[in-house]
Amino acid sequence: MANNEFLPPPGISQARGRALIAGVAGLLLCGIGVIVSPDHFFRAYLMAYLFWLGVSVGCLALLMVQFLSGGDWGLVIRRPMEAATRTLPVLVVLFLPILFGLHALYPWTNPEVVHESTVLQQKQAYLNLPFFYARIVFYFAVWLLLAYFLNKWSREQDQAEDPAMPSLILRKLQMLSGPGLLLYGLTVTFFGIDLVMSLEPEWFSTIFGMLMMAGQGLAALSVMIIVLVALSRQEPVTSVLSPKHFQDLGKLMLTFVMLWAYFSFSQLLIIWEGDLPNEIPWYLRRLNGEFRNVGVLLIIFHFALPFILLLSRDIKRHAKKLLFVSVLVIVMRFVDLFWLIAPEFTPGRLSFSWLYLVTPIAIGGIWLAYFLWQLEQRPLFAIHDPYMEAMLANAEEAKA
């Protein structure tokens, strides 16, 4: 079967253009936001950036899981996941506004605040700008290198003429994915500490890194399901997909929903039972005042409702119904990030700005335009993957 049988449909180019227009318009509005309300801009930009970076890095992790575990669920979204990992260079550039806003976001960057806090003085060996910059470079270097080799070898697998080569290349991908997942866990944990936990530098949680990973997995999988549903309306994807593929992805989403809820509850339980003065205030800012309502929304719409819906076999196998759940999860991922970030600046009081709506569109439009451009560069399915023929046969059997 030839690669040209699975070229992306022409509608991707039109969607890419619309996404780029939305992204550029959003960036222009962000420029206005920097002038009229710089504090709100940096908070909103951090929230939006964490979401879209989470999609790309989450896809990197899911891609490595797919290489190690196999399964049709990963083959149908392998190419969109690869395209998402190739957006990381754009996200490196989009990280620059956060560097300009460090003093507005992080109290440990201000010498006056550090001088008045004994705890911050003790943490200066870690929380200092030169070491922070070095860590950020390290995180992106690891993610970029992993994405580079995974995509490079995947392309070589496409171009392989020797029948034995695809299996050998898959072995290389598996050998990289094992250590790669360990590096992913390490880098995402410390990235979460540096970018989110250090907003309140006197607070810490040993489970926060796993919470970040569960959130990234949810965001990445939800976006991939939306992309897959959109592609399934046209050939060549229509002839390949079956309800079982959506069911498998729905099961995986249910797993991530439960993981996020488990880590969230475990963190709350451990900190609440410990009742330590440097840990409890973090939750008090989020469980008292107006942010309590945001927490209730997360319980209902980030866990309870998706959990109940995804228990249904019919919903998992129905593309449009699964699409609804994916959109709901994405909306609640933004709410969760807002709940993590905003209370540090306005404890007990919701201070919502129009920038919290504009920044996700700005970064998301640029991200989506580049993602769709990358998706157009390769066939939508890895025809030479050793498991691809079996997947196509299973799809034909399911539709028979």
C-alpha cells in the first residue's frame, strides 16, 4: 500500500489559514493587553501557554507510550501526535513573553521579597534566575531532542525499501521511548515546580509533578480526538477508522480523568491532614471566597461528568459524543489552570480579565496553524509500521 493513498485532505490548508488569522489577531490584542493591563496579561499568558505546551509535550509522552505498548489507538493518532511534537520550536519562541514577565509573576525574583522571607533565603540555591534559565534550557533541549529523533526515525520508516527495516526502526523507537518517558517525567515535574509551584515559593507538594502529567495527558488526548473526528469526515481517514478506535481512545481518556482526580484528591488529603503552616494556605486561598465555586466546577465538570459519560460504551464509540466530552475536558483544563494560577494574585476574589479569553486564542491560533502545516507534510498513516496492516484488516473486518 503506497503512502500517497493516505495524503492529508485539502481542507487542512483552509483551516490552517483561519487558525493563523485568529492567532495573529489574538497576538495584536495581547499587545494591547500588555499596555493597558500588564499584570493580567502575564497571568493569562502563563495559563494559556501551559495548556498549549501541555498538548505538545503530552503528545510526546503519548507517542512514546504508543511505541512501547502498540495498539490501534496509537496508530490512528500517531501522525497528529508527531505533528504536535514538531510544534515545540514555536513554543520555545512563545515562551519569551514569560521571561519578560518573571518579576510580575514570581516573588522569588524580587530581592526585597526574598530578604523578608527566611524560607526563600533557604531556597535561593534553587530559586535564582541563572539556575532557572539553565533549567528551562535543559527542559526544552530534552523535549526537542526526543521529538527530533522520534520524528526522524518515523520518516525513515516511511521511506524504508528493505522489508526488514521498518521492524528495526520500530525497535530503535522503542529503545528511545523507554528512557524518554523517564526524562519526560523528570522534566515535566521540575517544569511544573518552576512555572506553577514557585508562584507560591513557600509552598510545595511532592505529588504536583504527577498532577501536571495527568493534566497534560488529558489535554493532549482531547485535542487529538478532536483532530481525529475532524479528519474522519473525509477520505482517507473515513475508510480506516472504526468505532472501536474511538472506544479505545475513550477508555484512555477515562483513565486520565481518573488519574487527574486521584492525584488532585491525594494532594489535598496529604496536605490537609499534615496541616502545616507553609502548605495549608495554598488550599485556603482556593477553598475560601469566590474560588470555592471554581473548585466545585472542577469537581463536577472536570471529573464527575466526564467520568459518568465515559463509562458509557455508546458514547465512547460515537465520534460526535466523544467530541463533546473532549471539548468539555479542554474547557475544564483551562479552568483548572486558572484555579492553579489566579488565586496567588487575588486570594479569595475572582479577578477575571478579557485577556484570559484572548491569550488562549492567540497562542492556540499560532500553534494550530503550525500544527496543521506540519500535519500536511506527511501521510496521515505510517503505512510501513509493522502493525499497520493488521490495523487496516481489523478496520475492514469491523465495518463488514
